[in-house]
Amino acid sequence: MDAYWRACCYLAAGMIYLRENPLLREPLNLEHIKQRLLGHWGASPGLAFVYVHMNRIIKAHQQSAIFLAGPGHGAPGVLAPVYLEGTYSEIYPNKSEDAEGLRSFFKQFSFPGGIGSHCTPETPGSIHEGGELGYSISHAFGAALDNPDLLVTVVVGDGEAETGPLATSWHSSKFLNPIRDGAVLPVLHLNGYKINNPTLLSRIPHEELASLMRGYGWEPHFVEGDDPMTMHQTMATTLDACYAKIRSIQQQARDGGPLLNQAKRAIWPMIVLRSPKGWTGPKEVDGHKVEGFWRAHQVPLAGVRENPEHLAQLEAWLRSYKPEELFDAEGRLMPELKALAPTSTLRMSANPHANGGLLRRSLRMPDFNSYALDVPKPGVQRAGNTYPLGVFLRDIMAENMTNFRVFGPDENSSNKLQAIYAVSKKLWLEDYLPEDEDGGELSPDGRVMEMLSEHTLEGWLEGYLLTGRHGFFSTYEAFVHVIDSMFNQHAKWLSITQDIPWRAPISSLNLLITSTVWRQDHNGFTHQDPGFLDVVVNKDPDVIRIYLPPDVNTLLSTANHCLKSRDYVNVIVSDKQQHLQYLDMDAAVRHCTKGLGIWDWASNDEDEEPDLVMVGCGDIPTKEALAATALLRESFPELKIRFINVVDLLRLLPEREHPHGLSDRDFDGLFTKDRHVIFNFHGYPWLIHRLTYARTNHHNFHVRGYKEKGNINTPMELAINNEIDRYTLAIDAINRLPELQVKGAHVRERLRDQQIECRNHAYKFGIDLPEIDNWTWPF
């Protein structure tokens, strides 16, 4: 095992430095060295150490396992064993298991046209790129959920351990059901340093660290030292003990009987591995300590091309691993070493759970039409948009009780999705109190995952999807920004996988954003932020979709589509409160299929050129745009207004920029080439300008949206403050249309008076005028 580990360390160092002479069959010279030295050595030996020891457990017990590397810049320590066990060469034949293949393997690392320095999607066995600021444990637990036979080993970097997402994710063990779920074995790798600072957990006293881990609910086991042979013995003994404890927990739970409600929370084992940063690398360089210090973080000998002493030191370092004892004349790993690795799909790099699309089964979906709201007339009745979605999710859950979960940070009831509890409660393995029976909706067999940490929930969901399952996540709009960076990383992962043919498609990440800005009048300014859409639009158009369904039936149609899709991040924006209903289900399906379109019932321009185009995008903006349309038509019956609603936001982009984009001809046909367009938008108004800047008529687009004008308001006052209200929209139309600027003066004054009356009523009574709150479409 030590020789196998030395081979891993040799490869890890070789891919940082070498582009030729991969096995040092001739003296090392500058021609063999890469021009740019990139990569990270510091965490790599420790990662390879854990990987090699896990291989022994896998072989001994025929255990299905996958490996997650939290330290992002430790990829050489993972790529090396992946190559040595043969998976890399199987997937990439030009990286063959011989001297030429090894040369190509070394050269590609952190090299133009090659691979990055993380465990990127190109890395067989990876579901976690690493360096993602604390998501490794939550990803690991997502992978373990509903995978009773899987062991997920996750190495946590001690720099990573200082992040907020990682700190909350230690609580994940409290949500692991030992009967139906797999196990997660975290290895907290204390190598002492980040880029050039000590790490906190490596400097606190031993007992304090042990108490911290016990306080999180873990049973810590320590493996500490720097002598390789002693560390091998200690790690092997410790891993045996941890594995035995994991199997004991599972067997006791599973032998207790068939009733899943017998599941109890377990105190799972974890390992604290304390080894030097840059272990087995240069001890000193130019009189400065390297091994066991922050200088080992990246490239320990950075001046080899300029400094002959450094080049000699590099050669001595590489030869210290004795590659001639590790590889045969052809450049293949010695057979006796090769035999130490698992084979076939027991290899962590070839485990199908790490290529989850291979295991993915489509959801059994009830017919969403069955949940339709009857809408006999548009714009008259009111209903809560998200409650029927909860009923739909309830029945999806009932049909998919082993591969579908719903995630939300203590908000599923608040978001009106509580119907799901009829078939599956909130997972809870902690203590129960008598009062929990009165509406607590808790169960040790629950499949609804709730914890007040958007980071942890998002990580669980990503890990669940990446290993072949399905999920749905709802959260408040103002707080979805907590997972901005996690969304970014997942979208980037999906983007890269589009060009990796061996990566099978996975289920889309479906994210419902609710409790939206226009109904956060009571919570105030902090809860008013629709800017997540701006973040989403930055990502690769091949993997992002944004939907703003305005009513129940469009939301159901959208959710049905999203839950069946693959390899996307679907963002659905829909408020949870009572809203006007516009479309019956047949009309909703047609409208959602088109993504945007003219609402004939709200328009009066058929067979004529419109004088004005009014657009609503989002539930409240649509209502206010409709009300503005009605005000204008009541005051100016001769005015021809075309009303458009947008559900699929990215239809606004040109077809050359997004797969859903409209052609210029279709866009001009809807929005005209020369008429004023008043666009009432759910989010920040400049996003619409960004999406439409290349269109013929962009100079006539006048966009209203949230402009950071809010506090404790009534809904109408909040709309007025941000100029998305019906009065502002109607006045804007009067001001822009030449034929109305004179004859519309009296109407404009009346509209301003009504606006003032709305404010005064709100300040006097604390609510909006009944005729505002209860407005319906009058035509």
C-alpha cells in the first residue's frame, strides 16, 4: 500500500511539473519541464492517502463507495489513483497505461486544451469539483440519501472547514436514516495551512477539536503523524474501526424490523487526519520550510526553470518515490500494485453513482391537468398559486417514494406546499415533544428535508441529483441569494458536462422562488430583492431556464415541464399569496409552450396596428399592467392596445443567444418595430434591457420593475414607490403617445389623484383600498 501511495504521490507531482520524460528514464532537464507551473501540491498526498486506504476497505468488503475531495486544489491527489486503477485510460484511451499515455496524462494537467486543477466533471468518479467554498459534506449526504448500500467518503480541507456552508453541513448526520440511507464518512484533513495562513482547526487544542466534533454529533477518530509507515498502520486500524461502526449502526437499525419509523438518529464515526501539508515533498527550499508549512500549498519548487539548484532538487524529490520500482518497462503499474485496487464498478472512479445519469429513472408523473383550476373567465377569480402545486408534488412524492425529495428551509408550509405532508412528513430523527403531534408534521421516515440553511439544502439536492435522483427546492426570494455561488458552481458543472459524452444526463435542479418582492410589503426592505434572476442570466444559456408563471395553471404546466427535464437549472418565480387567475388549463399549456404571447381577451388591436404594447411578466406586474390597460381603454376607447404576457423570460433573447430565444421576425411581430412598449417586470428593470438590447424596437422599450424603493408598505404603495402600479403605467402611456398628450391631460390628473388617494388610505388604515385589492378585469 505504501508503494501504491508513493506511485500516487509521484503522479501528483509529475502532473504539476512534467511534460516529457514521465518516468525519469533519463536525467531531468529543462526540456522536460512545463513552461508554466500550475497546480496545488499541498493537499494532494493526503487525498491520495485516504483514497488508497479506502480501496482496501472496498476490496475487503466488496463495498460500493464514492470519493469526494473537498480541497479543490488537491485534484492531483485524486487524479493519480483514478489513473492508476485504469478508469482514466478506459474513458480517455490516449491517456493509456504506458509511458506515452502517462506523458499525455501529465501534460494535460492545468494546460491549455487539457483539464483544470480541480476534480472537474472530466474526472471519472467526481460529483464534486472541490474548491467550492464548503459544499463537500452536503454533497456527500445528498449522494447517500436513499442509497442504502453506498458509502460516501468525503475529505474536508481544513481551510474549507472555516466556511459557513461547511460549518452548517456537519448537522447533516442528524438527517441520515440508517435504515434507508447510505453512510457518509468524513475525513477532516488537517494539514495546517491555507494559501499562506494557518487554519483554525489545526491550531486549537486536541480536546477542543474533539469536543467540537462531538458537539456536532460525531464520534471523532484521530490519525496523526508524519512517518508514512506508522500512519499507514494507524489509518488502516482506524478505518477498520469506523467501517465496523457504520455497519453496526446500519445492521442494528435494519434488523429491528420492517417498520421504517423505528429509525433513530445515530452517532456516526468521522476521522481527523493530521498530516503535513505537502507531505513527502521538499522539506526546505532556499532555507525556508516547505513541507508542513504554507509554502507547500501550490508549487513547492517554482523556480526550476531559472535555478539549477531547484531543478536538481526537483529531480531528487521525484526520484525519492523510486518510480523504477513502481512501473514496469512499458510504463505500467507493477502487477502486484495494480492488484491492490478494486476492479470494475467497485472502483470509486467507475462507480455508477458518480455518473448518476446512468442510474436515473424517470419520475412516475400524475397528469398535471388533473390539478387544474377552473377559470371560466379571465382575470375575475382569485386563488393561491402555489397550493395546487403542493397537491401535485404530494402525488408525485406518493408515486416516487425512493427517488424524489422536496427541500425547503423551514418554509414549505409558509410557501403553501403543505399538501405534501399528507404522504411524507418532514424528516426528524431527534427528540420528540408531545406538542409535535399537533401540526409538527415530523417523522423519522419523512422525505421532506427542512433545515434553516439554504446552503445545506442546496448541497443535499445537488448531491441527490448528481447521483441519479429527482428533487424540488422552494425558498424565499430574498434569501435565495444565500446560494448564489452554489447555483453558479452547479450551472458550471452542467455546462461542462454538455461536452462530455460519457456523462449521462441528470435530472434538472428545480428551484421555486416564492414569497416574492411584491408581497414582502409587511416584512420590509430586507425581504425585497428579485435579483437572483440577474445572477442566473449570467450562466451558460444551454443550462439555464427562467419562468414567471402568473397563475395556478401556468405554474402547474411549468412545474410539470421542469420536473421532466434534464441537465438544466430551472428557476420558477411564483408568489404564494392570492392572485388573479387568467387562463384555463388548455390556454395555459398553449401559453407556456409558446413561452410568451398575446392575450387576445386583454387586447383590442386585432387586425390593426396597436397604438401601444403593454407587457406583464410576473404575477403582480401582470395584474397591474392589465389594470393600466383597462384604465386606458375606459378613458380612450379608440386606443388600440396589445397585451402580452411573458412566462419564459429567456424567450426575449435572440435565438442565436439562447435555445429558447425568439427570431427577430417573431419578436418584431409581437412587440412591433416602432410602437412604444411598456414592460412591467417582476425584477430589476435593467435585466429586460439587457435581454432585448439587440432588438429592432429596443429604443421604444420602457421597462418598469423593482428599483430598491421599499419599506413597510401596503402592496399598492410598494408598487407605486417602484412605479409598477397601474396609475404610473397609464400615465406613462399618456405621456409617450403624441395623440394623448393634450387630450389626456384630465385623465392624467385623475390618475394622479387616485394614486395619492391610495397612499393616503394606506397610511390611514394600513391596508389598500378595497377596489384596488379586489380589482378584476372589467371587459
